[in-house]
Amino acid sequence: DNLYEALEGFDPKWERSAMDETLSVLIPLLRGEEKREALNLLFSVNPGAFIREGFHLPVVVDGVHRRGIGRQLERGGIASFPDKASGVKFKLRIDETDSGCYFSLWDLEEEQTIWTGRSGYEGESLIPVETAAEQILEKLFEPR
């Protein structure tokens, strides 16, 4: 309760590092939807904290992609949930086509795209699943 009160007192524009530190302490103590909501807030404050703390961002993973990419993403910091799971704010869409792997992060609450990216080929063949997942995770957790 005291940590929640502390979070309410922070100005998100000017006190991001204090919010980051408070959420990093709070999240391991939470469960279920409450934990997912705190993880969503941390992602908006500092996406890079997920790598530092070993947290997993709750997302819906959608699209047409090779088998194995989901496992690679889960190892790297994604917690995959079914569509419309409570407390899940983001959808990660991954589409692999003949011209490359396209990915985007969608904010389900705001109904808008947060970012998009693309990975391509190595020579004549599509990049390995591990490389595609690594590129997605780098984009996802880069500081903003």
C-alpha cells in the first residue's frame, strides 16, 4: 500500500527514475492482473527495466510467423497471453512474408500503434528465428 501511495505522488514526466525504482520493488510482490498492470506501467516509464530486472512484458502475440519465434520471445522477456486477457495492454503482431519479417506493437487501450519494425533476409534466405526474435526484443525494450 505504501508503494502504491508513493507511485501516486510521482510526476511521470519528471520522476521517471523514481517510478522505475518503486515499480521494480513492487512488481515481484504482486500477482495476476495487478502485476500485469504494474508491468504495463513500468513499460511506459522505462522499457529497458525489463532486461535489467528480468521481468516479462504481458502481451498478446498475433500474426503469421514461423514456429519457435514465440518461444524465443518468451525467453527474452515476453509473457504471451490470449487475446483480451485482463491486464494485458499490448499486442505484438509479427508477420513473415516473402519480403521479410514485419512487427508492430499495438496499445490495446489507446487503440494505436506504438512502433513498427522490419527484419529481412541474409542473402537469399529469411533470417533465423533467433535473429528475428532478438531484433524484435531489442526494439521492444530499447529506452524511449
